[in-house]
Amino acid sequence: MSASFHPSDELLVAYGAGSLDEATALLVATHLALCPCCRDVVEKVEFMGGVMLDDLPPSDLAADALASVLNRLESPAPRRKAAPVPPALAAFPAPLRTYLGSGLDGLPWQKLSAGMEQAVLLDTGVARARLFRIAEGVAIPEHGHEGMELSLVLQGAFSDHAGHYRRGDVASADGETVHRPVVEGGETCLCLTVTDAPLYLTGLLGRLMNPFLKL
Amino acid sequence: MHDIVEDTREAMTAALASLVQERDQQVFARLFRFYAPRIKTYLRKLGTDDAMAEELAQEAMLAVWRKAESFDPAKATAGTWIFAIARNLRIDRLRRERRPEIDPDDPALVEDPAPRADEVVAVEQSERKVRAALAGLPPEQAEVVALSFYEDRPHAEIAARLGLPLGTVKSRLRLALKRIRAQIGDFGS
């Protein structure tokens, strides 16, 4: 099944153009594995890149540039061997697998509150990617955002005021969004979340928890 | 409606496709003469200094030779495929980041329920439509699309460079993509 909620067009253009930071690109690429329709958009963005490259004026190259490359053609290419996929990770799309080591159990999980854990996968300084593992029925404290928050559902489902998100869906929040997601269905919800600024919790419980969450 | 540029582009794609079977250095040299100077321009426009742009342009072409067997003319033209190589090489070497990408053979990949009849002609036509649609964009939309390819922090830098609010840059990009989608007509929903 294809996804119902997608990254914005701006994000897909930036991914195809190569201007996203690694954490945000990780989320977009993982969504692409689960969404043929966004793959189609990125393919067109890459066509745009091809058109752009073809139309650029040529720069002068060093006089021996071609000869130098021809000389290197037969030198052996550095081989990168694809590691076998651990069975525990087979359900995760390939772009994400690389960041999960030998499996979810080996990740540096931190307990945030009852039924809610996070593991940071990558912090680029520009944005941070982490997994959230949230038990069935848990309501995440209402929170707002200073910057962007993107959440991709990998397993289970959650809903907030804007919709019902299942595997492959991306929930987008920005500086104006305050939401209170609730995990639904009979399954633990696993999300890949990327934020480019700290989250802050609203409400009394949120204010009490903020200092502990290190969100 | 063929002109010299179109002929060159198609010839480059055919040349690259032929490298899959025959490792002909003369054919590679033709690809090199066309693409290496353009990859260098692309990298220079992204702020790379001349010496590094030269080195990476050569390295990108070396990667073209080494990876040629994975080129599929049913999926991309030479320009698009080589653009992706140059883009990824720059992310790897200059930004020192990984480029998360889908693996077409990934068993977890959700397949398109209604795959298009993918043929070489379809890709050529599709890319030609993208080119026509880009050429038909209003200048202010064309500008943000072009800048998207030449910035590292996409929207904020474009906004700063053009002296525009971030929201304006994003809405122009959205409008541009909507227009391109409408003209191509074979986009997803």
C-alpha cells in the first residue's frame, strides 16, 4: 500500500537536488522506499538535474585531464561489499537499515516516559534523526516545535488533529503546529523522526517534562 | 522537433548505454569531453574551488566508467544518470556525509501498483517534457528551481540570496513543480 501523507514538494526537490542534510535525506529516502508516487516525483527532479547539467556552459579542464582519467580506467575500483541483511532488519527499508547496526535491540534507547523511548541515530548539527518507540495507547504530551519535525511511521500507527498515519506516512509539523499524537491500533508504534530544532512541550505535564526529555 | 542539442543528448545516452557491453575508451572519451567540463561548472556553481572541482569532475567521470554497467537507458538519460553521480560524489567528498538512497532490489521496497510501460523512448520523451516545462516557467519560479540545485541549505539560503521571505521561496517552488507536473501529466497523484 502506498502512503497517504507525503513529504512536501520542497523537500522532494531538495532531496533530488542533493541539498538536504543527511538526517532529513534519510527520512525522505526511507519514505521513498515505501512510496512509489514520491519516487516518481524525485525521478522527475533528477531529470531536471540532468537537463540542468546538459545545459551548463563547459568549464576549461586541465590540459591532461582526459589523458589522466584514461590512464586510471583500468586501475581496480575500490570494492564495497554489501553486508548481508540481518533477518531482524529485513522489514526496514534499505536506506534506514545502514543506521540500525545489528538490530533495534542494539540501539542506545533512552526511556522518556512510561511506554515511550527514543534512540538517536544521527545528529548532523543541522538536524537530528531518531527512532521513537511508543507503546499502544500512549498519548505523547502535547508539544510545539521551534523548527521542522517530520515523522515517518515504520510500524503501527498514530493519529493527531491532522490525520491518521500508518506505515510509510510522513507527518509534518512546523513552528506553528502544536499537536498531541496518540498511538493507535494494537501495536507498538515505531517512527523515524527528524527535527531541526528542539521540541518543546506545552501544557503542565509538558513543562514539567521538558528538562528531562532532552528533545 | 530535433535540434543539435537534442541530438547530442540522445547520442550521449546511446554512447553511455553502449559502454555496458563494450568497454570502448573512444566512446568514453566522447562522454568525457561533453560531461567533464559541465560537471566542473556544476561544482563551481556550488562554491567548490577550481582545483577541487577539476579533481572531482575527473573522479566523477572515472565513476561513470566504473559504474556504466548499472546504467539503464529505460530509467534515465546520460545527463540524469551522470548528474546523480556528480551530486552524490560531492555529498560524499565535500560534505563528508552519506547519501541515503533507495535500493531498487530492496525486498522492503513498496512496488508501484500500476507500473508504467518503461521504455527508452518514454524516458527520452519524459525528460524532453521536463525540459520544455522548465523553459516555460515564469522567471521567478525558474530562478528558485535553478537555485535549488546550487545550494546546500536549500530554502533558507535561497531566501537569503534573493532577499525573499522563506514562505515565498517555498510557494514558488511548489508552483513550479505543480506546473511541471501538469505539463508532464504522468506524475503520481
